[in-house]
Amino acid sequence: MARNTHVSADTSAPPVTAILARFVATHPSRGWSDAVEREAHRTFYNWLGCAIGAARHEAAEAAIAAVRLLEPAPQASVPGRADKVDMASAALVNGITSHTFDFDDTHLKTIIHPAGPVASALLALGEHRGASGRQLIDALVLGIDVACRIGNTMYPDHYDRGWHITGSTGMLGAAAGCARLLGLDEHRTAMAIGIAASQPVGLREQFGTMTKPFHPGAAARAGLMSALLASQGFTASERALEAPRGFVQVASDKRAWHEVTDELGERFEISFNTYKPFACGIVIHPSIDACVRLRAQGIAPEDVERIELRVHSLVLELTGKKEPKDGLQGKFSVYHGCAVGLIHGRAGEEEFSDAVVNDPRVIALRNRVRAVVDDGIAEESVHVSALLRDGRRVEVRVDHAIGSMHNPLSDAQLEAKFDALAAPLLGAQRSGRITEVCRTLAALPDLRTLTALTAPSA
């Protein structure tokens, strides 16, 4: 059979693998503004709350049971559980739990959930090594920069092909962050990134199943193992990202190399991180926000004849499930999101439980929601019309939902979210103590002080 060996490629790409490796290995500790430092702390804190909150989910139970079959050494903690497993397994499970509720952080430019892969790997490695909070924050900022800059280089083409970009770039960020935590030099950091570049994980077909949160977990494990391999002299291509048959050019037709190099070391992608108020796919958030606003105006579900949505095409592509059967599927149903927003006035993890998804009252309202694509609507916007039984029509337009860059969660709102996730498992007192530690995480001498707090008391 004849085959085409002349696939188009850019042979003049800049050496971005080496550029990123030098940046990660040599950028000074705390080499950024107070605003970046604050966002790094908020990112880790939000990630930790999500990981703790889902620690007893059936996906976590299954993952722990599976890694136990390997008889792992007790090297690192699983926040929210008493379990200790090996570093790689901890990175895997923590990545799964942090993304199970779909409540984690979002880099809106690429829809990457960057902390899932990066923080999951760093906490596992950092606990085992007795790293400081300062070392973790430094590695988190730099690792997230690597993942998101490569994401910027390829998005949206890479995502449109069907890759779950959180997993398929997250292993690069996890590898870079772990290389920094290990103190690897430029060459070995490049090797870590190169090894990780051969391990992209995640297809969008898996959305609505346990395998979606597996993606950031697998990326965390892959990144950690890549850095450990590199630390022992394991080698990879020095052009693993940019070569004609390297990761970027194989996985995307968009190759905006300048996204890697522009303002490198001056602009940090963690500055553009956002935190979800609703436990579901980010493109549903404007619609939920609009329905919560309708409820605040006194509109009850029983008043509604029909709810009409005008949305961006991506909303229906990602979250067009009209009849979700369980909580995981509900997170990808804009129809369900609208229903719980109007009925409950919120859309936390409880509103995406199996019980609520199958609540007859929710189903009845969900069936009265109609959605159409409007090319004039941006991804982060929605136009909602509620046609009432008395003939009135009430309209709400949301250009920037709560939790977006334009309407971010405050520190107080983030703490309330953390408490709602962590306190049911750990108790209010311990949840509050973790919050106190996370506020000044960079000053913590040993991460094991924090991880000890994340285990349930006897």
C-alpha cells in the first residue's frame, strides 16, 4: 500500500523545548508580581478543595483499589483520605479527584484546567521530598506556564480535533514543574519535557464518564515519571515539542510559536486562571448564571412555559446532552444546568448528583429548555428568554458569568466553596486550619504539615 510520507511541517520552528527548559530551570524563585503570587495561592487552594471534596467519590474508590493491586509503597498522601500510596499513584488519584466534580480551575483562553495535572504531581513529589511551600509555588507557576503556553500555541485546532487539552498538555506542565522541584538543570529539564511530550492523554469522547478526570490524573503521573526518569539520565529528543514529527506539529495544524516566547518570564499564564462557582463544564456557566438571575427576579419553575437559550456552537457540542442519566452526564447538559439554576438557585456538586439529575421536577423543567446556536453569541455569553405561562417574556443576557476573568470569585467566595467541599469530609475545624495554612503556603517550611491536615482524623 502506498503511503504519504510528505506531511506538511514547519522546518523553521524556534527551539521552544530548549527555551522552556531554560526558563523553568533558571527563572528566579518568586520572580513575579504580587498579583501572580496571589493567583498561585488561589489556584492551589481551589485545586486542593476540589481534590478533597471528591476523595470518596466512586471514581476515587475505584482508582485507589486499582493502584492497591500494585502494592505501592506509602510515599505520598491522597487528600481527603487516610490512604498513602507511591508518588506516581498519588499523582494519578489526586488528578482524578481534583477533576471528578468538574469544579476545578480554568484557563479560559484554552479551556485547560491547569492545576489538575500540575498540582497533583507536585504535591505528591513535594510531600515525599519534604519540599517547602515556596518550592511548590515556584514549580506550580512555572509548570502551569509551560502547559498553557503550549496550549495557546495549538488552541483551538488541537482541541477541535478531539483532544482533551487538559490532559494532552498537562503532562508537559507536570513534567516541567516536577523538574523544577527536583532542581534539574536545563538539559535534564529539557529531557523531562521531551519524555512527557510522547505521553499526551485524553480524548473528548470520554466527557461525561470517569475517564474524563482520568486524563489530568494520567497527565500528572506521566509528568512526574518523566521528571524522575530525566533525573536519572534518561534521554529524549531535544526538539520534542517543535520538530516536524514532534508533539505540537503532530497534534495540531496551528503552530503559533510566538505564544511560547512572547513575554516569557514577564507574563504568567496563571494570572489568567479562573475558578468555577458551578460544578460542571465551563461553557454552561453563563446559562446557569442567567437562570439564577431569573430566580432572583421571583420567577418560579412552575411559572415557566419554556426557556429559550441562544448560545455559541461550542455549548451544544460539549454540553448538548438532553437526557442525562447520572451526575457525570449532567455536568455536560446545558439543559440540566439551567433547570437546577432556576429550581435551586445554585449548581454545586449536590445539584449534579445522580438523585438530582433524576428528580422528576428537574426533568420536567429540563424538558422545557430549548437551545439554538447563534453565531453572534461569544463562547462566554448567553441570551436567555423565559416564556411564562401568563404570556410574559423575561429576558436575561450574560456576557461574563460569575467566576470569569471579568467577574471573578472573591477570596471569601473561594473560601466558602472550599469549606463546602472539605468540611463534610474533614470537619469544619480542620477545613478552617487548612485554609489558614494555604493563605501563606509559600512560607510553609515542609509540605507534610499541610498533607497531614488533609487526612481524616481517626
